[in-house]
Amino acid sequence: MVNDLARDVGHSTICEDSKWGPATKAQIQWFQAHFGLKVDGIVGPKTGDFLLYFGDQHYGGKNGYCFSHLPTKDLAGMYVHTQIN
């Protein structure tokens, strides 16, 4: 999902190899900085919320596939159009 957003805003993407490594951590840190989150490279509840909500259109928004599974209530009460400019 981070690569989807990166592509949308013209940021470089990383190879998707299903492994957590330095490139993945750096991409998560970029994502966190992009949204003003704590930049630690860890996908905790807050970063997880933002990944699900602002990532792939299939998952984001009030009607998205994972909306009811957001790990915290921070975003559960809000609706934001998920297209990133």
C-alpha cells in the first residue's frame, strides 16, 4: 500500500519481495513523514490506520474493505476522500 501512495505522489517505489528490510523501513519512514506521523519505521496502530485509510482505494474510505478493522478509533469517525494529490 505504501508503494501505491508513493506512485500517486511521484515518490520512488521499492521492490515488493514480501520481506522486511532496510528499504521497507525507509519507505515506511517516508510514509510516516508524509502524513506527519512519528517517524520510527514501525507499523504500529497509528501508521496502520493511515496505511489502511490512505493506501489502496479498495481499502480506504468509509466503505473500504478494511474500514471496520482499523486498529484505533482515531480515523474511524471521519470520512476523507482517499485520492491523494
